[in-house]
Amino acid sequence: MLLWLKRITLTIVLLLLTLFAFLRFQGWQLLAAYTGGGFARSLPDAQAFARQSCTTTAPIQVLSYNVMYGSAFIEAMAARFKREGTGKGELPWSVRLPEIRERIASFAPDLMGLQEMGEDADIQAIVDRGQYTLVSYHLGSLQYGDSALLFKTARFEPLDAGQMWLGNTPELPMSLGFKRLAMIRYVNWVLLREKASGFTFVYINTHFDNAGVNKDPSAMLFRDRIASLAKGLPIIVTGDFNTTAQEARYQNIIGANEIPPLLTNAYTLAHSPPVDAALHPDKRIDHIFVGGPCQAEAEQWLIDTRPLKNGLPMSDHDPVFAKLKFIP
């Protein structure tokens, strides 16, 4: 009897150790990649487009918005555990959704980067489905829209798209962060061509983790991967970087050590009157950047701080909007 108990105990311990190793070393991600999911298309090859000439574009309206828990599934789980709202004072997703949809529509963005979204249905509930094409991560039935992006279908055609995962294995889909078992984050991108002019550029959207142990290496990885890209292709970047312009990490994100820097904040390109100090990028973690070989201008830049009609927060972030234009 004692020997039987020892065998059972040993078997359970071995199974637990195997499960721990499987999770710790991203076994399910590797299994998914090798059995059909495939590895990530981390970023496009700029060399194929290096000779394109810079052309004057019509204004491109760009919106970046962290909606905070934009997921019917998360709301359902919160309801199951008797939690109302998000725990930070914001109302449940289904209550905020109609006004978020109205707010997005008021900007009529050509490009839109969202953060903290859930499945495709959640995203399609806040945009006009007929106007936009969605790029998000799918693995079979799994839909992970934390860094979802959209572009106007009538104006742009996609040439390529993919993701880069913010972790030690950026080509491994659903890769964990630099700190093991950390939140899964990714850089989402699409290579677009403007149908009317042929102007080709890369649009990137991302959401950095809020843990410092992940933010710093994410900034370095991001900078390293866009360095060659920015020399060959125009780039528009949106995202929640969990980083203000006053932090040293910000200099890595924009590639400040390069001459000129790889990316420029759209705020500095705008000819708008000075904004309130609280709205300045020095105090904000959501940004719109522009980079690449073509000169860019920002006809407008703003942060929309309006709450819901009842005065409560629409999200714990405010939408950032810019009207960009590329010129020769």
C-alpha cells in the first residue's frame, strides 16, 4: 500500500513539473506554431520599397485609443464574480460602448489603433464595419485584439501584415513578456498602399506592458526592429507605450540616438497652440509617431478629454488624434 502511494505521489509530482515546464517555457505557443499556427511575420522588408519616391498625400486622420477592457467576455466574467464596472471607476463595457462608437465616428479616422480590445465582435461593435478593414491576431478560434488596428478599406489596400511579440522570442505567437508568465503584448503592423496615389507606408499599433521589467526591453526591441524599416519606408505608429516623453525609455522608443531620430511625435509636428501641461506628451503615455524617409507634417493634433454624457470616465485613457500629411 505504501509503495502504491509513493508511485501515485511521484506521478503527480512529475505531471505538475511537466505542466510547469510546459507553461514556463511556452510549450503551448511552440506547439501551436509548429502545428499550423505558424511563426510571426515580425515586420516587412523595407528594401523592396527603398526606391519609392515621396509624394504629397491628402491628410491622413489617425486615432489612438486605449478603451479599457473593451471585451464582452471580461464584462461577463466581472458580472459572474459580482464586480461592477472595471474596478477603476469606469462603467462596464456595454454601457460605455455606444458613446465610444459615437466618439470614434466623430473623428472619422483613416487609421485607428486600439488597445485593450477583445474579440473581433467587440471591435466591430464600435466601428462602421463597411468602412474599415481590421488587422488583429487570430490563432484558430482565438482572437486577441489588444493591439488591433483598422484602416479605411476604400482608401488603402493591404500588401502585407503581421505581428511582433514583445518578449524574448518575438517571432513566437502569443509569446510571454520578458518576465516569464507576464502579460502577452504585441506590435501589430500592416503594409498599406494608398489606392489613389500609390503611396506605400507601414502602419504600426502596439500596447506595451505596464510592468517596468517588460517596458524597458520592449522599447529596445521596438527600436532595433524599426531602425532599418524607418530608413526605407514611411511609418505611422500609434500606441499605449506606458511611457511619457520625460522618461529615458521614450528616447529608445523614438530612436533618439539616430540622426535624425527614427520617429517624431506628431505633437511636435503640429502647428497648434500650446496645449495645457496635463495634455502634453511629457505627461501622457499614449502617442502617435511618424518616421521614415519622407517629410511629414501634422495639420492637427489633440487629446480628447471629454467624459461620457453622464460625466463619468469613458476610459482611463483619452483618445489621441492627429491629421498627418507626407510631402516630398
